[in-house]
Amino acid sequence: MLFRSVGDTVTLYATASGTSVQYQWFKDYKPLAGANSPVLAFVGIQGIESGLYHCRMTGLAPCDAVSTDTAVLYINRPIEVLKQPESKIVTKGSTVSFELAANANFVITYQWKKNGVDVQDNMRISGSKTPTLVIREIELADVAQYTCVATGPRNCGFVITQPASLDVLSVGIVKGPDDVTACEGSNVQLTVNAQSTPVGSTLSYQWFKDGVKINGATSDKLDIPNVKSTDVGSYSVEVSATGNVIGKAMAVSAPGVLTVKPKLIITKMPIANVLKCVGDTMTVSVTATGSNIHYQWYSNGNALVGDTNATFTRIADTVTAITEKKYICIITRSEE
């Protein structure tokens, strides 16, 4: 029996003694057209040429015809990789497997390689000489390009798979939400900046207030419109990687504290149309609720120097009566 691979050169010989010997080669007991010499040669042989070969030799009468023994020619087809190993993104400590599927009409042996170096089985790694390589308790040192060499017997050749990369995923918070002090009724936006390694992994977000999940808060920004006292609290966000990831990689930000100041409300307006005679004392006052309140009185749109209290007093004289006619107070609140 002859084992050869596709593409090989194969030569069969038939030898006989006598006069005017004629030759006829047969494949699977059927004559081969044009095969009438002592040598039957195949250049770049193909799988279809596997079969049973013999040669019948005849001489001049009254000599009988004789035949060679039957030669069995078996052509091994090349190894075909039906499924290439796929790249994986995993989290530290998880388990990953690389798989390939190969087809041939002979027994295939396998050897996995890491960055071109043979992988050996150990307490964490198994299947280094099988179609499936398993790596447990993934470490950063496992990050590499993995290939597998599938080899046939003797001269049947080999094939190397496409490389499959193994990356260990991590998620980090670059900047968490800031502490914010806002006035009641204003709008607040909290943000987080996170990144993953390797870059390009999809990140998902979940915001929490005082440790309780906020439904629907699943972006890198949290908008709180028209804040009120019930919005006061500590806000944090959980960031995790999604997609083709084995295991779970996540990070939780430090909390950002939201403080809400009561709305500034005027509870008593100054009395309008206060009429005084020259020489009389005029007192105007306003009352407001809130903390860190500052007052500034104006006359005809001009700030009155030194009039920075809730109440201000004027003596109506001939100058005041002419130049100061309309009084307003602008109330502001400073940051604590």
C-alpha cells in the first residue's frame, strides 16, 4: 500500500522479460486509456487517483499474458480547517477555551502555541495537544496570540490556524461624579468618566442614590431636573464591560454628594407708594427666607451705597424727594 499526499509525484513500474512485450495498466480493474508503457507516472497527484493499480503484460503468441501484483494507492487529502479559533476577551480569574475543527482522511495531531512557543499542560492549562485548549484562572501573563498546528502522519503535511488573541479586560474610573451644591429648583447633571482595557470594549452604566439603584439611569450622565430637598444624597455609578466578554469586569465610582439649598423666597414685599413730607423719616423693608442672604437697595436703577440690609431709612429732604423716587431691593444668596 502506498500512502501519498495531494500534489506528490508517484511512479509505478512493471517489468517483464520477453519479446515484443505490450503493457496495459488498469485502475480498479478497468483499463486506463493511453497507459501502455512499463511506467505509470502521476505528477501533482490528486485524491481522485486513489485506487487499485496493476499492469497486464502480453507477448507474441503462443506466450500467455501475465499481470503484476495489485498496488493500492491511497492519496491523503490536505488538512482542512473547518473552524478557526476565535479571539477572546476575558476577566482575570475566569476560564477560557480555544477551539478548532479540522478534517482529513487520516489521524491529525495537534499542538497549540502561545506567541509561537509550544503550550504545555499544567495545573491551569489542559488540551495543549487536542483540538480544544482550556486555560483556567486567567492571569495577565496569559495575554498572547494563540495558534494551533494540525499535522498529518508522515508526508501528509500540516496547517497552522489563524492567530486568536486573548486579552484580559479591566474597567477603571478615571473621574467620578463631583460633589454639587445646587439651589432648589435648578438643574443638576452628574457625570462619570470610565475606560476599559483593552480599549474598545462597550461599557454600561448604572447609577445609585444612597446605594439604591435608580431605574433608567444607565448612561455616563445623570440629569436631575428641578432639584428639591428629596434629591439630597450620595450618588455613585457602577460601570461594567459588556459584549463578547467572559466573566464580569466592573468598577464603582466614589460617591458624589448633592446638597440642595432652599429656594430664595420673598415673604414680605416693601410697601408701595410710601408718601412722606420733607423732613420725615422713611423706612422701607423686605423679608426673605434662605441662608447667606445679601441685600442691595437701588433707587431709579442705581445702587445705594451702604444700603445692604433688609431695611433702609431715608430722611425726605428736598434733594431726596427729587432724585430718589423708585426703590427696589435685589436679594442674592452666596455659596456657603
